[in-house]
Amino acid sequence: MQARSVVLVVSLACGASVAVAQSPADSLEPGRTITVAPGARYRAGWFHRALFGSHYRNLWATPIRIPVLDLHSFAGGLHPTRRGGGKQTKTLRLESADGRKWAFRSIDKDPSPLLPPELRETVADRIYQDQISASHPAGSLVVSPLLEAVGVKVAPVQIFVMPNDPALGEFRDFGGVLGTLEERPSAAGDDSPGFEGARKVADTDELFERLDKDPREHIDTVAYLKARLMDVLLGDWDRHGGQWRWVRVEGGKGAPWEPVPYDRDQVFARYDGLLLGLARISGFPQLVNFGNSYSSTMGITWNARFLDRRLLAGVRQQVWDSVARDLQARLADPVIDGAAQHLPPEYLPLDGKRLATALKRRRDELPKEAEKLYRFFARHVDVHVTQKDEVAVARRMGPPVAAESMDELQPGYRAVHRRWTGSVRLRFPTEPVCEATGAPRGLRHRRGPVPRRILRRLPVPKFRDAIPDQGPSIGDRRATVLRLRERDGGEHAG
């Protein structure tokens, strides 16, 4: 009986989310400007808002004037090539006459493919769909000018309604869809200028393969840190590896890979409401609530934690601080106010002032948040080496301590010192594979084929913190040196 009551309450709360506004696709003409509400179905009463959050429901339900995309004139002419995107977003890939790549992505989402088949078209499906209103329907328009102001490579975003144009061919189902149009980074070629003159472009998987194979391959760690701190400022928690492209402007393997973030569906996300608050403290830290202060360091960085641990491991604390303060200086009040003006005019009286105020207050607190984030990642540090023969040196900075003797090493590995009294020098040949899981407890090793990544993890219980040494940084792929800080206050380097 109690379960039925809960289902009834949830069903009543979700009742306002059923209606869906339809765009008149049959009457769409390229070049026109039409009025459309991004998501009128997200209107809700006070009870629904109390349980599931107010989110950005007022913006989703507000009609805005948006131009209809002209496929024949934009960027010299666009022609669709294929469908793309993840499981929630309806995406169409296009190519312009000059060879550049573009992506048209629906603003409203359909998360039902993420649910088990038995839960689709149920109350659970309606609740899941309703939470799309936690994302800002036009937030990506504000992001581009802010990233440009701080020197992060970015492709500007525009909002269009896709026309009901025969040029869509087999993709006529996109007619009438409201979405964002964004250039996808591509390399320069004979018939294409490429993205900002990039000679090579890679996704994150390809980047990691390159980093694993050759120690000369490396990224611009300061540029990546700058982009990640901007993600924190913007409250964008969904920055996993699939939402980055990496470009190399200069030739040669010694040139750094520079990050290009894209896909800003979760920027300024506001997961408020009673049930969302309970979910946040029950194992879903990524359900952040964008506001004047930073709600959760772990939540904002959750989806990118593996990416950050690999690429930011060697960035010193001084660099974190200097980058955060540089962002502060570049994001002056006029810059933030100007970025907020990129919202549709209909949204400015509803959200322009609130958004600008929140960004300014978060900017003022950014160095403190950067320090928290640095210490969060410094507790456990991943040391990555390539498939080439490499040497890692672990050096103790404090007084000698007794340690358990190391296990007998497999052929091909060498320890200069067997006790944790000075330094331990480990050689990483291409095979077999060695795992080091805590220097004081010795080494564990296994036989087998060489993986693409040899991971040396140091979550040693006796150590409280880990900060980079003053030597070459791991993030720059130049060395594998760490300084470990013990709970008793002693400092070590590894």
C-alpha cells in the first residue's frame, strides 16, 4: 500500500511534464526567424518543483526567437553526412564547402535509451526526462566568449532551428529541431583550412595511445589546467574524455597537444529539489547545483577524474595557483557581463543578472577552489610510463624508516635499495609488466602482454598527501617524480 502511495505521489508530481511543444516543421523556411519554446513540457507546479527542483523550467518554457538555419548559405553551404552523438542527444554531422566539419545537436534530450527496456515509457522514464530541465537551454552561448577571453581554444556555438529542407535527404526527421551548431576541430588539408590551423587532430583515446607509445608525446598541461578550472567555474561536471579534442598546431612529436573542449550540455547545471539533494549525498556527487558558491569539488570533477589524474599529476601547486589567479584577472566584470549578454534577449530579464552575479562570485573564490581540487588529486597520484624502457626514481625526503623487504623482482627489474631508507630506483622495460602498489610494502608484479598503459599507483595508507617535486613534471611526460607527504609530517619524494 505504501509503495502504491509513493508511485501515486510521483505520478501526480510528474503530471506537468507530459505536454510537448511541437515546431511547425512543414512551414519552416531557411533564413526566417521563428518563435519556439525549447521545452514547454518542463513546466511544473510548486509540489513538483519542491520534490524534483525548479531547475531552469522558466527558461525552457519561455518562447525565444531563433533563426532557421540556411543550409545553402551558411559557411558556404552545408551538406549532412551522418548521424552522430550519444544516447541522449540527437546529432547530425555536416560538412561545409571548404571541408570543415560541423555538428548540429538538439538542445532538448531523450534520456530513455539509458534506461532498461522495462522502465521505458513508465513513471521512471518521465522522471528521468524531467531532469533535462536542470541544464541551461542556452548556456553554451555564454561559454564561448568566456573561454576566448582566457585563451582556451573553443569553437563558437550558435542556436538554430533546422529547416524542413529537401537538402537534408534521409535526415528529414531533423526538420524543426532546435539545436546548437558548432564546428568540430579538423586538421588542415588541401581542401580545408582546418580548425585554427591545426595540423593534427586526435580524440582522447588516440591521444592516450600516442602518450603510451612515445615519451616525446605530451600535452600542454597548463592549457588543460586552464580549461579544467574554467569547467569548475562554469559548474560543468560532465567533462569526460569523449568531450575533448586535441590539436597540434606545430609539426613534430615534440610539439604539445592542445585541448579543445566541446559539448556544453551540463554547463551551469542546477540539480536542486529535495529528491535531488538526497541523491547527491547518497552516491551521486555529480548532481551539482550551480550558484554563487561551489557546492562540491568532487561532484564538479567526478566524470573527468580519470582524465585529470592522468594529465594533471605533474602540475605543481604553484602552477595551479598562478593559473587560477590569471583566470581571475582575465575574467573582469565587463567580460562576464558581456558574455551573459549572449543569452537570447528573452532570457536576459529572467536569468542574465543572476548568471553574471554567480559567475563573478565564483571567480572571486576560484583560487581557493583550485587549491581544494589540487589537494583532492594529490592524495593519490598515478605515475604513467610509456611502452619504452623507462626509469622511475622514488626518493625519501624525511628521516629513514624501516620497511618490509621487497618481493623478489622479476628478471628485467632492478632495485638499487631494497629498504625505504634512501631511494628506490625502478627500471620499467617493455616486458614483463610491473605494478608498484605502495613503496613501503614493496612491489607486486605480474606476467603477461604489455598493456597500453603501465600504471604505478601510490595510494599508500601511511601517506596523507602527495605533491609534485620541483623537478620535471609527470604531466609534461618528462619524468616520473613525486613528493609524498607522510601523516606524521615527514616529506618524501618518489
